[in-house]
Amino acid sequence: MLRSSSRSLLRKLAKTWIYDLRARNISYEPLSWSQGSYATRMPPLFHHLPGLRLPPPLSDQMERFPTKITTLPNGFRIASEDSLGPSACVGLYVDSGSIYEKDESVGVTHLLEKMAFKSTRKRSHLQIVQEIEAAGGNVNASASRELMAYSYDTLKAYLPQAIELLLDSVINPAFLENEVQEQLIKVKGAIGEMSKDPQQFLIESLHHAAYSNALQNPLVAPEEALNRIDGSIIKKFYHENYTADRMVLAAFGVDHEQLLAIAKPILYDLPKGFPVEVPKSTYVGGDIRHKVDSEKTHVALAFEVPGGWHQERDATVLTLLQMLMGGGGSFSAGGPGKGMHSRLYLRVLNKYQEVQSFSAFSSVFNDTGLFGIHLTTGSDFVAKAVNVAASELLAVASPGQLTEVEVNRAKNATKSAVLTNLESRAIVTEDIGRQIVTYGCRKPVEHFLDILDELTPDDITLMAQKLLASPPTMACLGDVDRVPSYDSISNQFRTPY
Amino acid sequence: MAIRKLLSLARRPRPPYLLPYRTASTAVATAADSSPAPVTPPVMIYDHLAAAVKAKIKRLDDPDPRFLRYASPHPNLADHSSILAAPATRVTTLSNGLRVATESTLASSTATVGVWIDAGSRFETEETNGTAHFLEHMIFKGTEDRTVRQLEEEIENMGGHLNAYTSREQTTYYAKVLDHDVPKALGILADILQNSSFDEARINRERDVILREMEEVEGQTEEVIFDHLHATAFQYTPLGRTILGPASNIKTITKEHLKNYISTHYTAPRMVISASGAVKHEDVVELVKKLFIKLSTDPTTASQLVAKEPAVFTGSEVRIIDDDMPLAQFAVAFNGASWTDPDSIALMVMQSMLGSWNKSVGGGKHMGSELAQRCAINEIAESMMAFNTNYKDTGLFGVYAVAKPDCLDDLAYAIMYDISKMSYRVSDADVKRACNQLKSSLQLHLDGTTPIAEDIGRQLLTYGRRIPAAELFARIDAVDASTVKRVANRFIFDQDVAIAAMGPITKLPDYNWFRRRTYLLRY
């Protein structure tokens, strides 16, 4: 009796001891060495895994860490904000884009985006793909008119690999001729699909019509550019623009010292590059129309945003104005909160059944920008819809039209949109990178919220008046003959408020 | 190895990092371009080719150790122990059976609160199919105290978002709000779930909206294929019905149906209130105690209902031939694992091994998944995606693909070959890579308060608890090549398949061809 019970006790002891051992090893070694098959060791998922020692939970009061910025002697900036979660995002942002393209290099930015994370002088494309897959990370590259963004989203355990790979692929690209040709063919194939995305097509046309240089350059490479571009043109553009003083390495969820320890030895001898003058864009306004046989007609009507991001307060007012006007599709998913009580929803979409989508948009750059209304309707209704768009823009510019209630609603919506966006790692990383490229420092989100809180309906009206003082820009796709003429539209905006 | 390193060092007079960096590399490039490399003149044409290749390799061969210090193309199991700690998930079960679960990050200024309900379209009958989804629409259409307009304005004035979705087994209503609006949001959720008025006129108006949504869904071929796949794989069982329901039902669903569905399925023991972000557990529990008082406490669990009407997998197929469509699409599926089956983890790893691919993916021909490689190199598909769906008592595991009509037979062969290969030959490296990818994608997905609240809600309904990240990782790490082979033997080897195909599919091989390729004839 005694013996048997002591034996069972011993067995129990032995068991806990084994489990303990396993627990100690569990984090870095699979359980496969221990006794029994997977099925016997792994209970159904509603049971706890026996013997697993869990790390102590983190405190609920995870504070936010400050953004630390280091500038290397060659001008390269490294910025990071730490966080406690299990994952991190590293991004490399280059102060380059389609505005720097000239003559033969027009369209190169689009190709640079496609050539991201391809062969470098240290790694083949195969090796890059394998390394990313071995860590299970996500890479992403995007080109815009003023900024190139490369990012790598990963678990913290793979941070050194991620930083190294990201830097290698942006700093040492090989631009192998066969890879360039492969991408050129793909981009050519996608040209036909461009018209399937009318919104993007309109935005492209709008920039083409609105500006006389720099920002006029297409972001999507046109066909004639694709026939001209080859590896050497890309290389030339790359070497002119991807210089140390125009790059920012931004990271979220990374300790600054760790980031420096890995990135500094790689980056300290990057050449600084010659000072480049930022190409100035001149807003001219104008009209561009593409006639397509279609039941729907898409129109974008826009005005210049003077000052752009550099006029911080104005940019904030503009964000608020966009939220206030709001709008959207007449049929779209999502419950309350998608802006069903914004001006354009209440005053346009709920009133005219023929309108399929009607929304305010903005496209802001460092020193200038566009703001306006994008609409899609059946072609029969387009004349009326464009006039409605014009009168909606005039309405927000007329004093006394905006109520305190709707401005407060827009403020809360803006606040909530900004804060929920900043929940995401990738967006925080991009925010750090973008702000440092644009402002040279990172302003906390509270700064933006403070500006927002102080705004009054009059600020919005004044901003709208400033916008409408510029000549309008129009872009249309579809049955364009029914769209009111440019002159008739611009005449509407000549009346004083 | 060491000797080679010495040699390469000797070849270079100075370590390259002492030179200004770019000039060093361009010098190498031009040297390689201009020099006819070999000393002895090449004789054969192959020598020319070899020299060209060597020159190309040499251009890439720039052994600057700084860039090759950490990364490795070979998947290793990394130590994640330092980062697997997360804020605690606190769960409280109230006296009526309602569970409240939260994960707090008090420093954040936003929060997501929501109600996750163990009810979905599989708990409907033939006549009421579509009710769960109809209810999801009607629940935002006003309560006894709030009109639609008041409800919408209340949410929009505080800059919040209210959203809902219905699946075959779960229904969710959640709100995304700023920190100080959490009590308000919970109040609204409680009101719409307990006091919805279901005005007849509103119901009639909503029918048109749902019928229009149905048209939209029918335009999305992927959704249609998966609906057909469920319809054939789980024929004559509740899981085979669609979520939206047939148009005839949408036209006839009444207020009684909706009320009835709420009282039988929206019961306290089958609900979880989940919150994450700027929320305090005690506060949420107190609020929920005060607000959710009208819920039915019917103790019937969803599992009991499922046991009454279990899903039965039937090997079968549905083909909708439409030669007007430019691309063909099909899905092949096996009977998979239920949520709580320990092998469901292995199936997730296997899904990740098969991977997904499309024409524009950056990895192109170099993806680790052999199936993806085959698709990319032979250009036999437009896109391909492995899927693994779990339900309470069953699951679906398989591959969905889109292709040009003349590639269908090659693609079908590639898919079946790679699926059935998992019962025979599995490499450790492939499994390890898939494990790493799975762990990363599961964790990287938890980005923001809404995915976290969603994760808590879903896990509490399916597993009855929230699985800590450390345990999930341990379970994934325990999957090795032999586990994959055993699980493939259980779910794939000589098992029936269900097929749904649509478009110009006349060249898709017949059912027996697929069934035959669930095993290889090798003895």
C-alpha cells in the first residue's frame, strides 16, 4: 500500500520533472524529441498544453515610447519608436519620386517600385525571396510622386535579418537587364487594365492637367516610356536620387540602439550625393477628357491647395474639410460610421438616385496639392451632377453655411480616423518616415489633435475660399460630351461669396 | 571554406569597405563588363557561354560581409520567448452565462468593443435560410428608444464605427470608438441586440438592399465558388446552405422569423463580449452586467445543436460551364479538421506549405511552395490559393485556383500532385519554413484593437478560451515532417474530394481523375 502510493508519487514527480524540462526548452526547440507522437502530446485545442510555462503577462499600462532620431555624418537619418508587442515594422523612405524625373527618365519611378526586392549585388532574387519566407515576413514597396517607401513587417526575433535585407535591397540593387525586361513586360500588360480602375485613371489625368511641370509627370509609366526605359536609365536615375542625405530608415517596435548597431556599419559610408534642387511645380489648372463608350461617366473636379504639407495648419483644415464633405458610394458595405451623415451623403447621395458615387478627395504634396470632388453617375445625369458638385464646393465656401454640429462631427471623425490608423505598425512606421522626410522631425499626434481642436467653422470657410480662388481642374472619363464645358464651370467660381 | 575566404581576401588588395562604397562597386562592374575574362582563349561555344555567365556572376559577387551577417535563406526555428508576453486576456463569466473578455492597452486612445455570437447561417432551417444575415442588416435599423437616424447620428457624432458580419457559424457586432466613448458604444450594442424594433416597412425596404447585395456577391466569383463548394461538399446538411439564403427566402422572411432567431440563438451562454484597447476589465464587466439583462438564458449550446444536425462531407462535384467567361476557376477540397482538433494546427501548416500565388506577387518563380513554383514557371495559372476552413464538427482543406481554359489539365495535375505528395515525401526545410510563415502571419495579423478583439471573441467561441501566443507557437513548432505525413494520411490519402468549378471548364479533368490522384500508385 505504502509502496504503491510512493511509486505513484515518484511517477508523478518524474512526470513533472520531465514536463519542466520540456517547458524550459519549449521556446527554442520543438517538442518532437520528447516521448510520444504529436497526437498524444497535443491535446485538443480547448485544453491547455500540459507543462507549458507561459511568460508573465505584460502590464496593461504599456506606455508609448518616444521617437529617437540619429543623423549619420553623411546625412542618413535613422529614427525609431519602440513598443512592447511581438512584431515590428522597418521602413526605408527615400525623398524621391516622379517629380524628379526628367525627359528620358519619365516613368522610371513606376519601374523602381516594380524592381524593389529584386536581385542585389549581394543576393539573388531567389535568395531574397527565400530569406523573407524563412522568416515569414511581409515586404512592400510603393512609389508616389514625392516619396519612395519600402517596408518590412516582421516578428521581432527576425529583426536583424529584416533590417539587413531591407537595406541591402534598397542600397545595392543590381537592376539586372533580364529582371528589368520581365517587369517592363508586366507593366505593359497592365496598361490595358488601367482603364478598369477609373478612379486611379482620373487622378493621373487630373495631375497631368493641373500642373505644368514636376507633378505633371505620370506616376504610371506611359507606353512610350516603357519602350525607352532600360536598366541603364533606371540605374542613372537611381544613383542621382538615392543618396544618403535623402533617405530615412524608420522603425516601429525596435530599440534605437539595436537598430543603430545593425544599420550604422552598413550605412556610414554611403555617398552623400550632390545637393539636388527640389523641382518646383506650377499649378495651372485645366481640363482633360477621355471619351469612352460606357454607361457611366466619371468626373473629378479639383482646385489647388496652396502650401501643401508645409502649411501644417492649412493641411489640417483641409483634412477636416474632406471629412466634413465626406460622401461615398450609394451602395457600399459597412454600418454607421462610414460617413452617412457627412454633407455630400446627406445633400447629394440621399437626394439623387442616379449618382453612384460622390465623394471629396485630396492629394496633398509638400508645397501644393489638389482638393475636390470625385463623382460617378449614369451618363444622362452627368451635367446635373457636375453642377451639383460645383455648388457643393461653393456652399462650404459661403460664410455661415456650416453648422457647429457638423463641424464637431467631422472633427470627431477625423480624430478617430487618425487614431485608429495609428494602431497599425505599418502606418506608424510610414508616419515616422514621411514626417522626417517632410519636416525633418516627428511631431506627436497630439500636436495635430490640438490644432484640430481649435478650428472653427470659419476656418473651414476661409480655407474653402482660398481653394476656390485657383482656376479649376477637371478630368472626365466616359461620355464626356455631356459634361459641362470647362468655361461654364470656371465661370461659376468667379462669383464673390 | 576558410581557404576560400582567404583566397577571396587575397584577391582584393583592400577590404572593400575602406573604399568609398559606390565607386568600389561600379569599378567592379565595369571591369567585369570589359574584360574578356579567361587567359587561354576559349575554343568551344560553351566556353563563351561559360565565360559570359562567369562575368555575370562576378558582377554579383561582391563579398561585402556587412550585408550578409544575419540573414539566411534556410528557415530556422527562432527563439520567440522574449516577445511572446502579451497583456493578459481577462475573462469573466456572468451569472447568466455571458462571458466578458478583455485585453487592455490603456496607453492607447482607441478601443474596439463587440459581441461575438455562437450563431450563424448553419443554425437555420431550409425555410429560414438567410435569417441570420437579414438580422444583421435589420439590427442597425432602429430600436424602441432610438430611431435609425438617432442611432446613426450618435455613432457618427462620436467618430465611431459600427460594423457587423455573419458567417456560417458566427455572428459579430462591433464598435470601434475613442477611449471615452466605450460606455456609449456598449450601451448602443446592448440596445440594438435586445430592443430592436424590426419595423415592417423597414424590413420590406431592406429586402431590396439584400437582393442588391446578393447581386454584388454573385459578381465575386471567389465567393460564388466557395458557396458552391459548401453546397456540394455538405449537401443535405445545414452547412451546405449559403449565408445570404435564396432570393425566395429573402422575399418572405418576416419579423417573426427575426424575433424567433434572436430568442433561440442570441442567448447569454452563446455570447462573448470582447473588448481591446483602452478598456478596463472591471469597468466593462460592470457595464455589461447593467446593460445586458434581457438576454435569454437558454442553456442549449451551439455544440448540442450541431450534434443534432451534424455536417456530413460528401465527395461530389458541381460544374457550371460558361464559355463566355474569360477565366476558369475551381476549388478542390478535402474534409478537413474541426476547430478543436489538435491536427487542425498541422493542417494550417500544410496550408502554408501549399501557399498562395498570383501573377503580380513579388516572389514570382522563387516562392518556397513547390505548387507556386510550378504555377509560375509553367505559367499555368493566374492565381492559386490554398485554404483551410474550420467548423465546429468538420472543415474544408484544399486549393482554389483561377486559370486560362487551356491550362486547366496541367494546373489540376500540379495541384493534385503537390497535395497528395504530402502523404509521402515532405522535407523538413519546407515544414520549418511553413511553420515560421504561419507563426509570423498569425502574429502580424494582430495589428490594432479590432483584430485583437476579433481574435479574443472567435477563440472564446471556438476553443472556450484564448490560446496564449506561447502555446500556439509551441503547438506549431511541434509539427514536423512526420506529423505532416500522418495528418496528410488522415485527411488526404485516398479520401473523397469535393470540387466546385465555374467558367470555361470543359477541359477540367473529371471527378474520378481527381479522386484517383489523392494517392500515388507506388509500391
